[in-house]
Amino acid sequence: MLPARAVPFVLTLAALCTPVQASTWQICEIELKVTEVVKRPTPELKVQVLKARPISPSVECPTEGAVLSFVPETADYQATLPRRQWPAKGQTVRIKYRYLDGICKGDGNDYPCRIEHYPFGSR
């Protein structure tokens, strides 16, 4: 039970902490062909987009034929996929690319940014 003197503080804090509506993840189902597995200077996959299909009409998918570079992630987005599980050059893979547009903060400035995920594995 809260002491009586803490009640006004808790009520004030509750009033100030209004919920913030978060954006939703935008999802594209894309089919990719691995064109290169880069090892140096930084490991990454280079792929060409073969097909791209937005899950909803307002989603911006990569265009067919576009070349992308990224580090594959686990299906839960919590880690980089171990290199031994990366697809090989010439292999075709399907993933659900996700992005979230928002405002990032850095160096005292706010700027528009996009958080992107390239998950591999089941999901």
C-alpha cells in the first residue's frame, strides 16, 4: 500500500506519462539471388531483388533488379545469423523484409531514419 504522501506524486506521474502511438512495421516478401558473399572488410551479403511483394498497398518494397547489401539476421531479429548459415553465391532465398520509419536522435539533432531487418529462417 502506498503512503498517503506518495499518492499525489503517483497521480502526477501517471498524468504525465501518456502513451505514445508507435508506428507499425512495414513488410515486403522478397525473393533474392545472392550475387556475392563479402568477407572483407566487413562481412555482408550482396543480393539482387528478383521479386518483391508488399503485404499492404502503402509499403515501399525494393524494386525488382535492385542490388542490396546487408548482414542477415536471425528470425527473431536479435542477432546476426552465423556465417555458416548464410546462403551461398548463386542461391535464391525468400525473406520477409521489414522496416520502420521514424525519427532518430544523435549528436543533438533529430533526423528521419529507417530501421531495417533482413531476417532469415522460419517466421
